[in-house]
Amino acid sequence: MTAGPRQAPAARHRPASSSRRRWLAGASVAALAAALGGCGFALRRAPALRFRSVQLRGFAERSPLAEELRRQIEASGTTRVVESPADADAVLEALVDAREKSVVASTAAGQVREVQLRARFDFRLRTPGGRELLAPREILLSRDMSYSETIALAKEQEEAALYRAMQNDIAAQVMRRLAAAGPL
């Protein structure tokens, strides 16, 4: 019996080594970071305020807007919220903090089909001594929402989410206006 020529085993496909994959992943992340950095992209962060401490006054107890403002002010890293006007460099006074809901459209049978949600915040900024840093300002946001009695619970949750989004938007607008306020 003659043995035929011996065949070499089939070459196996070998995946790239894990160190090579890590290097490629790191290189692609670095390239992405360089590309985004070159275009001016930056994560949104709280603006730096010109005063070191602020008191929040005129808000209802446990106001969601006051809590969001407190969170964003503390996140700025330059300013802290204090309870006493004696410790504050500035006082953010809420004049109006209101939420409204009105019917925009209804059927001939009187069933509600669309509502409008509004969030209104009037405020001013002053020193503890009473000197005005920002004259009274108003921020008014509104959102339209469809409505159906058959899914009322889901619509209540949607309404709460829309109010939260408006509250976050109002807080961000207030922060930008506080950052632009004149010197103490």
C-alpha cells in the first residue's frame, strides 16, 4: 500500500488577538474624541455663576422647580445654596411658580381630545440688601398633548413627564440668566 502524499492540515482562521482588538478599539475611540473635539462639541454643563452663594426664596414647600434649581446651582461647582439671607451673596426670589392645564379641543359629544399644559415661572434676582441684579422676568412654556379617556392613566404619566421636562427647561433657562446677571 502506498501512501499518498500527505496533506497539510487546513489552515484555521484565527481571530485577532485580544490585545490587537483593544488597540483598535482604543484607536477608534481616540479618533472619535479628536473628531468631536475639533468640531467644538462639548457636553452641556451648568454655567458658572458670578456669586458664591444664593438663597432661594418664595417657592412653595417641596417645590419640584426649587429642587431642580438647587441641583443645577450646586452642580455649577462655583455656587452653593444657603438658607439664610445673611449667608447669601444673592437672593433668587420666585414671584410666580404655576402649572396650568386647559382644554384645547373636544369632540361634538364633549369628550376632551387635546389639552395644553403650561408652566410659568416669574422671578427676580437681588442682593440681600435689596439691590436688584435682574429685574422681574417671566418664563412661560407650553406643550400640547392629545387625550383619550380610554388610556387616562397613561396620559397622566405623559402629563407628569411633560411637566418634568418643562421644569428642567425652565431651570436651565434660569441658570443661563443668572450667569448673565451683572456683578454684585
